[in-house]
Amino acid sequence: MNVVAAVIRKQDKLLLALRPSHKHHGNLWEFPGGKVASGETNSAAICREIKEELGLSVDSIEAELAKLVESELSITFIEIKVSGEVRLLEHQELAWCNREEALNLALCPLDRRFILEVL
């Protein structure tokens, strides 16, 4: 399964989201994003997912920072710039965290690995 994850920064803070309890990795923190649909580009997927999950518009795609793979899951972490008012449309909670604060959260495994290895 191919997934995209948005790296959204505000100064030294990263936007993290708490997954719904009924989903896989429920009650764990993640970078927001989701599955890439068949025939969809990573750029199109990140724009769609951020609109669906946070109600935000993607102003620019800055860079694909990393692609991490574990078993059948592949996550491409994409740094983006956004506009609009953040809304909780999918997640239980949102948090702006610096790197150290993020590592103190109960993170999804690949999100933790991304912070440790890339950020």
C-alpha cells in the first residue's frame, strides 16, 4: 500500500494528528495523509488528503523528504505549505510539536522512524 504523509511546519513546530481509535494504529500520532489512489500521483494524493482530513488547501509542494517502507506499507513524506483554517475532519486531536515533543508522543512506527532518521 502506498501512502503519502504531509510534513507541515510552523517555525520549529510540526503538525501531528492523533489517529481515530477504530483505525489501524488507532490512538497513535502521525503526520496527516493517506492512501494514494490507483493512477493518482503523490502530489495529487497529498492535496486531496489534506483537504479531506484537515480542510486545508495545499499552496505548494516543497519536497519529497523520504520514502520509508515496512512490510507492505510504503510512506512518502512530503513537505508542503498550506493555507486555510485547520479543522478536525478525520483525527481525534491535532498538535504542533517540535522534534523532541514529537518523539515523546505515541507515534506510528514509520512516523517515529522518519523523525529519528530524517528530521
